[in-house]
Amino acid sequence: KDLDQELAGDVEQALAEAHDTAALANVSTGTQIIAIANVDAATLRKAYGMLIGNTNGTTMPGEEPTVYAIFTHHQYPSLMGITEVTHADVRGDSENPHVKGIWSKGNGMKLMLSTVVANDGNGYHNPVYVSKAFKVGWNIRSRIKRQDFQLQNRLIAYSNMGVTIQHDLRMVDVRTTGTL
């Protein structure tokens, strides 16, 4: 029998969050580090500059490969104060985030918020990276199976996946200690 569509979506989201947690836990092992209380424009620019230097100029604003940045929701107020994030004319595109609610294209970066950013005694570990920084592998792709036994309904989730840092120079750990 098929799972209820909404329930299946919730289970798949939980599996994805578990994978994100495992991947983001690796960020703290990186050696490219910028530490600051709260993310600001200068820090974001410095992280981007480090990536440009570390990749020998193959990473440039607005070009491939895409630069990703993942921050915790605690950094949302700080991110909204960065003009490259909130002003289309500074970003160089025509989308006005104040009208459309879009703010993910900060200075050529794809900015994302996550509730599972790694957090330890050093603060939050917010990665700014290109995709070649991480290596993802699996033995078994994630699967969900439903099993009915008498009056019990059981969900069995198979997920055997691993994530590690492949190229340390392709990722900058922006460590932030500030909260909302």
C-alpha cells in the first residue's frame, strides 16, 4: 500500500534533514575559518575573497561554479542588513526582494537558511562553499517502506549515506556566536 502523500512528504523531509545535519556537521572540521559575532557584509565579502584565492580564480561572482552560503535562522536579521542581499541594483539582477520576497542572490552567492547548522562551543558553523568542497556517497538510496502487522502500521526508512569534505580550500567556515 502507498503511504499517504502528506505523511510520505513529512518522512522524506525528516530524512533530508538528517542528511543535512550529517553534512553540516563536517563544516567544523574545515581549516578555512572566519570568526565573528554576527555575519555582516565585510565578512561575507571576505569569505568570498578567500574562495576566489583558494580556487585560483576559478570561483568568481556570478559565474559557475555557484557559491552557496548556509546560515542559521539566527543570522536572518544580520543578513537582511547586507545591501548585496536586499538590493537588486547592488546584486546586479532585476529582482526586487522587497516586492517579491526573494533575497537569495547575494553578490553572486546563493544564500540559504537552515535550522540544522552545526553549533558547538565555537558558535554556529556557517559554510560558504562551492559544491566540490563536499563529497556525498551512499550504498543504498533513501527508501521508505510501509509494513502493516495486525493493527500496527510501521514505517521503515532505509538510508545509508555519508558526507565528507573533499576539498578543504573550497569551503570557508564562517563561525558566528551572535543570536537573535
